[in-house]
Amino acid sequence: MRDLGILEEIWNGLDEGLILEDLSIFLHWIVTKSRRYAFSHLFQGMPDPDPRPHRETCLKGLLGKPVRKIVPELLGSGDTLRESTGISCLNSALPVPEDAVEGNAVEPFLERARRMKTCFIGHFPDADRWRREGYPVDVIELFPEPGDIHWNDSHAALAAAELVFITGLTLTNGTFPEVIRRTPNARHRVLMGPTVPLSPVFFAHGIDLVGSSVILDIRRALDWCRWGAGSCIFEPEGVIRRVNLFRDPGLREAVTGGEASRKAV
């Protein structure tokens, strides 16, 4: 059983009256609605205990059920489709905090990354760009590409890291607690990606910035998913908004300049 302790803290705080109102499953995305519309990647590269191609995968029976009840069942299932749906349901049940601000989770650390040892857990476009520009960046992956470091061989790189950017997939594949343990010298840890629940609970577990996304235009978002979009779901203007929660108010002020216009909602 994967360590879901942090996610359990979050789902235990959900309103009991919230039910799953809508569910759409696409090639790359799971879109759900309870409190609001939200989405998650359909996870790839995770072990599946039941690889039979014709097993029962229809999840229509979840509709109308309490989110607080189905989320732990889905996240504890060990099934890729259900775990992806569970994260999307959890996201959809969370309000967007009033202190969330618009922005890319990487941008606040651009200048720091020029001089600080940096690790990305998972592949992000900024990691590739920074490596090309000569930043001291390592990429840690369970399925490494050329130039990456395998998770099993990452102890030294992570121990030396001052900036750590962490994919939300670590929350469901069981590696998140170990990422925290392996990064004792991190000055900033960022948990980011559309899979990440927009919750301040992570601040008590070593995270300094939580970066996620909210859907602004559900009709266009569903169209884009329907057409096979992967990470390109972020491209159409006005469909989604990247938002951040900051543990340190000082960093938040430095990024936003105190501008109300940077608020996410």
C-alpha cells in the first residue's frame, strides 16, 4: 500500500455534502466536477495490478456518490485509471484559496536557479530549457531519458540540491516522503503540476510553494481534451490558469509586488 498520509489529511477535511456531479475520461486527462471542475493527468508508467485489456473500466457508478467516500477508495485501489480519477475528484472538491495567485510555479526561482544546485523530480519543459542554458540542473526520473538520473541513483544529487521541483505524481506513486527525506539541504521545495491538489496542507510537510491549475472555461477545456491534448492543454488562452500557494508571505510579495491583479480568483 502506498503512503497516502498527506492526501488523507486533505480528503479528511472535505465537506461531507459534496458529491461527484460529472466525470469525463480522455486519452490524457480525467475531468471531474464536485465543488468546481478540475482535472488530473491520466497517469502513465505506474504499475497496474490487473493488466487484462477487457477488465471493467466504466466508472459511471461513481456519479452521485460523496467525494469524501470515493476518493480514498480510488486512491487506494492500485489501479491507474481509478487513482487518476481519485486525484481529479480530490482537486474538484477543494476551493481555490483566496491567497492563491496567478503564475508559473517555476518563475519565482529563475534567478536563484542560475546559482543554486537544482533538481527536478519528473520531466518539465523548464528543466530542459535551464539545462540547455547551462544552469546547474539535474532531472530525476523513474523512466530516465538521456542525461537524466534514475530515481534509484539519485541520492547524491538530491542531497546536494538547494532547489527541488517535484511532480505531483510522487503523491500517488509513493515517492513523495522519500523525496523529502533525500533533500535535507533544500532551501526551497516546489510541488507542481495539474495533478497537485491546491491545498496548504503540504506546507507542514516540507513544501514551500504549491503550483497547480484551475479550469476557467470548461467547454473549451473539454474540447481540447477530446482532441487528444496532452500537456498542450495549457496552450489555449483563457482555458486554464496556473496558480500558486506560497508558504512564505515574503516570497509571495516578492513575486506579486502586492498586486491584487495577480490573484487567481
